[in-house]
Amino acid sequence: MSQAISIDNLLKKKYRKLGFTGEWHEAFGDPVLGGSWFVYGASTNGKSSFVQQLTRYLAELGLNIEYVSLEEGAEDTMQQAALRAEWRSVKRKIRIMEPIEFDDFAERVAKPKSADVFVIDTIQYFGEEVRFKQYLKLRRDNPGKLFIYISHLKGKQPDGKAAMKVMRDSSLKIWVEGYRAISKGRYIGPRGYYTIWEEGASRYWGV
């Protein structure tokens, strides 16, 4: 049963901050390690490149990451993505997980010494049969883990009911457009966006 806590106890709580600096802090402030983030946007706007850069940065901060490649697996395209994002420089911190069923994934997350961060590419490939309550349970059962979901769109919204609810539940929503990753969630830095590719962003936004 849920319990109420006092303001004093709330203010005494300690959280593990990620320690974002530079461009990352300008965009997203200093989020905590835990909960869900949600990355969405139309194709060819830099979404994959952003997540690959984010993955490398989190690895540089010392976090262990499993990149759950539901869409591509460990194919040539994933290899090329790893090369572009210079993952070799943090190769001891990143592991690629090939396609896996949701229940098996949840068991893997719960294991002792599992990764700190799980990047799910993409949420739709877990299938429509996976309900929001399962994603919610996964988050609540693993409070010290960070889940980063990548999503396809249907129109301008995440594709699927579960994806839509996961987005609403996420503490950091990141909309990718014109090679900018724009904070739409509870964490936002002084500038509010991260530039994925300077030249492409300048052409798109006219700056």
C-alpha cells in the first residue's frame, strides 16, 4: 500500500544525478538515473543519430548500457551506426542486445549486475500485445535503471496506445526535428535543445 511522506522527508531524499555538462546540460539540465525517457520524431530528422550520440555520452559518464536493437539486430546497419557514433572509444560500456521478447527482457533487467541504462530501439517492435501496465511494472520494479525508448510516429504522435502512454509516463520526452533534440519533458536546460548535426540544423531552422 502506498504511503504519504512529509515535506521534510521528501526534501531529504537523495537522487543519483547523471551529471550532465556542456551541450547536454544546456538541453536537458541534470536528470536523475532512473525512470523512462522517450525519443520520438519523423524519419530523416536525426533521431537515430541523436540516440547514438546520447548512448556514447552516457557511456562516457561511466554508465553500463545495453542497446536493445529490436529493429536491426546486430546487422551491418547497426555496425555502421556504431562506427559513426564512435562507440569503439567506450566499447567496454556498451553491449548490443539482439531482438528479444518483452518477458525475457524484463527478466534480464532484473538480474544482479544488469546494465544501468537500456536503450529500446524501437518500442513498437515489442509488439502491440505488450500493454502499458507491463512497461509501468518494469519501471517501478527497477527504480535504479534508466529506460530510453525510441518510437516511430503515426501522424505526429507515437504509433500505438502503449507507446503513447509510455511517452506520457516518461520524465524526459525528447522530440527530434530538423537535427535538434528538443526537451518536452520535466527536465529542460537553459537552451532546451541539443544540436545533433550543426549544418543540417542550420539549413532546417534558418540560423
